Amino acid sequence: MRNFLSINDVDSLSALLLSAQEIKSDRFAFNMLGKNRTLLLIFFNSSLRTRLSTQKAATNLGMNVIVLDINQGAWKLETEYGVVMDSDKPEHILEAIPVMASYCDIIGVRSFASLTDREGDYQEKILTQFVRYSGKPVISLESATRHPLQSFADVITIEQYKKRDRPKVVLTWAPHPNPLPQAVANSFAEWVRLADYELVVTHPKGYELSHDFVPESHIEYDVEKAYENADFIYAKNWSVFDQTNYGKILSKDMRWMVDSNKMQLTNSAKFMHCLPVRRNMIVEDSVIDGPQSIVLEQASNREISAQVILKEILTSQF
């Protein structure tokens, strides 16, 4: 594995899941693999689980870790080519990337969607430039369109709790006060399909995701019907993907919140969310605090997913 940007960089999901089990049994079994290697984590956006879990995973492998918050600990970066740099951004990413790359062996990058320019977001301009100009392996810590470390951890978690080989997994839109990217939803759907689970995506009309991630055949607009016999309920808000209303909020319909009544329609389903979560908007207290909630196990598995990927890159590249 050279880079980890999406499922397209995965040769074998089953092999990654086996590696995850090996690491879960002993997180320090490969603690010399990263000796004298440095991981640079670059954050254009806020982070809690991604930052901490990836740092912990790297140190488990014996790596040095440098964390750079672009918004607080560095010059503001200009990311567009050909502009006159007379704004508040004194450094261009074309110089910054090779400089940063010279101090490390692997780079992790977190950069969200703008939600104003669909074409630019889905071209992954920032992540692509790191791959092109750094000369180092690059890991997506969440990008404009995907969050692969989260989705890999989600699949690890489903494997841990599933009671049948092909569980029914429901990705449900839920209301949120702010417009959010489609990245987690896109990525989760992509990985669930790769794992060959039964995927159902439910949301109000107008919130359709790109067909590249969710074919029309996987959509159910009747939320209660979607919940029926489900084994896992994964809640996530996302803003509109459609070009006309891209990045907008069309609805805050509270009927889409995950509540105990809808959970009773399921096959004793487990509740999942990537966190942070808006209680009593995305999910009712009684659900997230109940025995069906596995959100903390998901968060714990973020360390495992990051460590598996770092191990793959270290083994293949150095």
C-alpha cells in the first residue's frame, strides 16, 4: 500500500480485517516497525478521535509523531494556483508541501469540503496536491468526499458485533443545525458495499448522495420500512449533494431522529455514529445511552484502523 485515500487503495478487505484482529490482541507486537520513522499529521479542520487515535496508533508502532494545526500553528495557506497572493494567506501550498514532507516519512491530511464548490470538493484538490507534491505516502484523515479510517473502523466494529454473515446495515440521515459534508456517509456506504453487507440508505427526498457511492437501488425513503429487521443503524447528517442546492440544508425534520420507537422495529439493532453527535437531534438519549449503542466501541476501533493502515504502509514502503 502506497497511499490510503479510499477503498481503491485496499487490495483485500479480509486481509485488513485479519490484521485488525492481530493488532487488537496485541497493540505492541510491531512496536519496532516504525522505529526512526516520523508521521506528520496535518489538520486543516478540527479533530478529536482522528487526531488522538492516529497518534496512539503511530506510537504503538514505535513512530515519532508531529502534529500541525494549519489554522492555529502555521501560516495560512493559499491552495489555488495562479492567484495574486495579496490576501491574508502568505504561504502557498506548493512550497509548504515539499517543506513539510522533508521532515517526515508518512503524511496524514485532514481537510473538509467547502460545501460551496461541488466540483472542487469532489476533485479533492488539497489531498491530491499532497499526493502529487510531497513524494511521501499520504493517508486521508478525512477529506472532502471520504473518511476511510472511520469507515474501516466501522467495518471492524460491525464484524465484532454481527450475528449473521450478511447483516442488514441502515445508513440513516438525521437532522442537524449546520450543513455537514457528505464524506462520512459516502465512505460508510462504500465500505459497507465492499464488505458485502445488505445496505439500505434512508433519507428525505433531496438528500440523495452521489450514485458513485449509493446506487438508487439502495435507497428507501420510508424511514420506518428501512428500519425493519435491521441489524445496525448508522446515523449521520449530510447536506445536499445535488448541484443546484449543494451544501444546503433542506430539512430539519425531527421525525428522522433515531429514537427508541424506531429502534423497536429492528432486529435488536446496534446503534452507530462516528461522533461527535448532537443528542436529541441526531439520536435520542435513551438510544445512545442504552445497551444497543456501540459508539464508544467504534471510537476505540479508530486506533485499530489507523494502526493497520500505518503497518501496511510501513511494511510495503520502507
